[in-house]
Amino acid sequence: MTEKNIYFAGGCFWGVEHFFKGVDGVKEAVPGYANGNTENPSYKEVYTDTTGHAETVKVTYYPERVSLELLLKLFFTVTDPLTLNRQGHDEGTRYRSGVFYTDPEDGPVIEEAFREEEAKLGVEIVTELEPLRCFYPAEEYHKDYLDKNPEGYCHLPLKTFVYLRLWQDIKLFLGDDDDIIARMANTSALIQERMRFFWTGFYRVEGNQLVLGPFQGPAACQRIGFGKGVCGTAWKERRTIVVPDVEEFPGHIACSSLSRSEIVVPVFRGADIVAVLDIDSDTLATFDSTDATWLELIAELI
């Protein structure tokens, strides 16, 4: 099977390595130091921000199983491409974000992924895009750091790793079955099984209403009007809505008094919205940008 390499700088390499190790089709992920101006630097030297090196992960993958396009898409889910020399709480040139490549044919693919990210964000990103000039593997204690130290520091939210596995399992489970109801049913079941939210399900677009579809949880509202409640508003505004406290959302429709926070993600087919993915929690402020990012990826699978 063919092997290829791509190099991702995304802040502290402990979390980036752990993330890409979990991607189906990746053979290995190796933390190291890239594109600096010194040879064989130590972590202590790189930490001074005087070497020009970025903490980087060498990702070796099988293109027959996972595409470079998908790896780049996943890279942007775990990095902030708008912050210069910083990811999470970590700051310095060693923590800059970047994508470095060795195969000239990969350049146009990466450039297109960068253009798509900028189009989505509406601004120019600061993530570096360069050919790889040099890469030095990090010291042994950095390798598999989060496996060796499960409670160790990671700038990535821990639920990122849970969502990665969930997204991949949903993708595999749904396969190429084209029945949208079946796909919604299994998606809601898998989300509920892994995440244990209070309510997980879909509302399907039928005319000017959302109609209750497959779901997991207590009985719910059967129909919701266009622009009504959180679900109808997400449909109308064509965007994901995160609600930390449902009592503070104007026009909230209380299907259950136990629901405290909510996230609603539109499900698109082309330019049309065909449903919304609605998830409720019985605790306040359950959902954030990490949930939004991954649930949008899951919605794309529908």
C-alpha cells in the first residue's frame, strides 16, 4: 500500500499527534520540529523561540484509505487559522500553525484547501503553507505523550478525540445507503450512545414546517414552524445556533422543562436545507464551538 507524508504544525504537538493517530488511514504520527534554522534542535532550544522551528507532526498516511483533502479538513477542525503564533493558551513562534509538504503535487491540493477555508471564514488565514525545509523528530518522551500521560496537558478539548471517533464510526456505519430516514435514525442513535445527551434527533423540512424525525430521548414537539424556536431559527438563518441557556432564547419552544441548553445544526443537500439536527442537554452551557464544528461534519454525512 502506498505511503505519503504531510507535516502539520498546529500548536502543542502532543495533542496534534494524538488526534492524527486516531484518524483512519493514518499509519503513524511523529512529533518533531520543522522549518527552522538550526540542526537537530532540542525541545529546550525550540522553547526559546530562537530556532525558527515550529512544533510539527509528521503524518504518514495511506492515500488509498484517507485523502490529503480529508486530512486538511480535519487539520482545520483542530487549529485556529486566524491566530498568529498561538494556538489555545500556547503562544510563541514555535506554536504557529502551518502545513508543510514534500511532494510538489500536493501544493495545489493544499492551496485549494486554504482557499476554501478562507472563503468559509471570509478573511485571509495566517496558517503557513510551505514546502518542508527540514524536520527533526522530537525527543522520545514527547512521542505518544498523551498515551503515556492520560491526564497530561493538551490544548485541544478532550471531547475533540471523542468526536473524531464518533464521526468516523458514523461515516463507516452509514456507508452508501441512500435512505435519509435510515441515515438519520442511526446517526441519532450513535450520537446518543457515545455522548449521552438529554435528547438527540432530527426535524425534517416539509413545506413550511419542520416535522419530527428519528430521535433518541423523551417525546418531543411534532411540528415546528419556519423561524420558530431554536430549530426554526436555525432553518431560517441557515446556520448553526448554540444556546447556553434555553430560557434566554427569545421564542424558545419548551418541548421539555428538563432541557437547559441546546445546539441546532442545519442539514444541507446542495443549497437546500432538508432537516436540522437538534440536540438538547439537561445542563447549562453544554455546547460550544467544538460541538458545532463536529456536529456540522456529522450533518454533512446525512
